[in-house]
Amino acid sequence: MLERGVNVDTTMFDLKFQPPQNFASYRQSEIDNARVPTYTQMSAIPYVSNRFAMKRFLGMTDEEIAENERLWREENDESLSALPGSSDAELRDAGISGAGISSDLDNIEDEASADAPVEDGGADSGPQSATDAELGSSPNAEQTI
């Protein structure tokens, strides 16, 4: 007003400005609100990788994904150690052992021990072929294959 020639006493009032609105945060919030439902639908599809879905549908960079994984591990460290599928007993039931092979070999009973009686295969002559020919002999010329 002083530039226009209006004589104003500047000691009569104080000017207070409103803090600027951060439109960038509003815009990011709108983008996130649009992307999250799409990501939720796509992450439910079993043949779409979660990492790919985060990049493509959430617009996350590799650095953001790595930071998210690091922070998630920090927050869920206690629950990771108490996962039901991580116990050795359950792995042992599936045939997986954390111990070396020597501990497994120590527990095997010797099948061919000297104290065990040798079983006789029997006095039978063994298997016969359909033609009553001796096994291992050449077939008759009359037979066709």
C-alpha cells in the first residue's frame, strides 16, 4: 500500500501469515490411496512376486524395498524366532537334521552283525519264465515279439 501512495502507520497492526499448505504430501497421500488397493489385489495372486508387486504397483524403489525389509525384521525379530516351522523337531520329522552325518551313522544298527543268523533263501529252484524256459536262455524261434 505504501507503494501506491497510501499513508499507513505500520505500528498499528501486526501481519500474520497462514503456514503454507504442503500440497506434495496431499498428492502423495492420494497416490498411495489409489495404489494400495491395486497392490492388495495383485499380491493375492500366487504367481506374482511380492517384490515385483511392490515395485510395479506401489512404485517402490529397490532402496525403499530394502529399507522396508530391514525395518520389518527389526519390528518382528521376536516373532521370527518363534515360528512353528523352525523347530528342529519338525525338521527332523521331515528327515532333515542340523547335525552332521556322523551322528546319524552312529544311530544306525549294523544290519550285518556277526550275531544275526543268516537267512536261507530256500530250497526252491527260483523263478520260472512264462515259457518254462530257463531264465537267461534265448527264446524259441517260434515265438514272435
